[in-house]
Amino acid sequence: MELNNKLRSLRTAKGITQEQLAAEIGVTAQAVSKWERGATMPDISLLPDISVFFGVSIDELFGITEEKEYERIQNMIWDERLLSPDEIYRTERWIDEKVNAGYRPADCLRLKADMYNHLARTYNDMAANTAMEALGTDPKCVGAHAELNEGLRGFVPDWNVRNHYKLIAFYKEFVKNNPEDWRAFMWLLDNLLDDKRLAEAEEALRGLEKADSTFRTPLYRAKLLLAKGEHEEARKVFAQMEKDYENEWMVFFEIAELCELEGDHPSAIEYMKKAQAKQEKPRFADTFEALAQIYEIAGEYDHAIEALEGELRVFKEDWGFDKGETADAVRREIERLKKLNK
């Protein structure tokens, strides 16, 4: 049922006039008349009030299934750079309503977290660009450096700000209650290694070994060896992984990362290209994005642009899209590199 017919049906079922409905939600009777004729649509900010008044969900107003609305919100997060306050409010209301009703509560809460993180990333990027503009306007604007660093998630000199103690505490408790969850052990290990809490990382690695029997266990063993400064031993583990998991693209991706961390750009590029070649469709775009960054660090802007253009091809050929914020963000990077390359 179209929204105009749904509104008319709800109003007549409630036994009220257009004037009475208009008074309840703070609009004119002419506005309600236009809605019911299909000439105009209610402003998005009015939808929560309309749904509350009639005792129906916003989905019911539009005749949208829960699954379709879930997909719409997810696509909106992927496709839109900026979300309006009305859209954020509507999404929050919808998710809260579905969680309370027991519809996919964990997925809906994950979706809300995704929206908040999307907003944070967007505003961080905007903050970084604005801070750069401030420094371009006045190089002595010292406070802009801190805003730029925070916007681009740069290194924070204060240990008490940059360490991950809260995240580590969460995952320590989580793996204690979910010892079979290898993903959680990986998140725990990543944060322990970043904080150089190596004795605790040893213990977490033993947990991962029990939960996982793939390349992930030797991968984190090598990462732990690197964190300890035992580079030769780490290389031996990687060399064995290259033999044992010759068709696993992630292994070559990780070796490329090791090479780049050691400043070996040619080897990093070689292994990243091997990782690309070993992926089956639909491919992930990570290798293209990583190659672009390696090339940019090496000052090879033309090749960096080519890598990002490859990322756009993967979006279109493997995932069927070339529009929206995910693709637009890559296009902005290409334009930025073209300016650097002049």
C-alpha cells in the first residue's frame, strides 16, 4: 500500500478528520490533504510522530518489511558520506524498536554501531581537511596540528591515550567465556601486540592455537616473534607458511606487510601482487588499497593511481557497484594523488 493510501486508511479507521490529524502533529489540514492525495510526502522528521500517533511502526507506514528496511539502512551507511540528523534519528528509533521487539537484536545493534562509526570516520576526515586548511591559512596555528593528527588517527605521544587497556580487558573476558572464538583471540592478540604486552600475548596465542588450525596460528606466532625483535625466527615462520599455504592470499598479504614495515618496498609490492593473483572472485579490495599506499610511500604516484583504479574495477566487476561513498572515497584519493603528481 502506498503511503498516501496508508495514511488515509489509518485516519479513517481512527475516526478522525484531516483537520484533527493536522492539529495532532502540528501541520496544516492542507498538508494532510496533499499527503493523502499523493501530491506531497510528509517531511521525514514527522514520520516518528505520525507512527506514534497511529500506533504503527514507520515500516508499516511505508509497507516496508523489516528485512528491506535493514538492507536500506546498511546500504545508506555504505553509500552516503553524510547522514542528515533526521535520518540518524529515524534509524536510531527503528533499531531501538526492533531490538525491543526481538527482531535480530544483535544484528540491529551491530548496524547502529556501524552507523556511529561511519559518522565518526566522516567527521574525522572533515576535521583533518579543515585542520589542513587552517595550517594553509596560517602555518603558526599550532593547535591545528593536534586536530589534524586526531582527524587522521595519527600517533598519540601520550601512552595513557593511545593504549588499548579497555579493549584488551573486554576481549580477555570474552575469550574466557568463548574459548572457541578464534576471531576474538585475533582481536585480543592485535591489541596486546600493539601495546607490547608480550607475556599476555604468549598466553593468548596458546588460546588461539586451541581454537584455530589454519594459517592464522603461525601468522600470529610470527607477529609475536617480530614484536620480540626475533626477526630471523619470524622470517622462518613466514617462509614455512609460504610453502604450507601457497594458495592462501592472506599469507602473502601479511608477508607484504612485513616487508613494508622493514622498508623493503620492492618486496612488499611483489608479495602484494602475489596476494592479488591468488584471490578468487569476488575479490576483496584490500590488496589494491595497500598497493596504492605502498606506491605513494615510495613516491610512485602514477602506480598508486593505477592501484586505486584497480580497486574501482573490483567494486564494479566483483561487487556490482561503482557509485556511493565507498567508491567516491577512492575517487577522492585518486584526485588527491593527481595533485601530488603534478
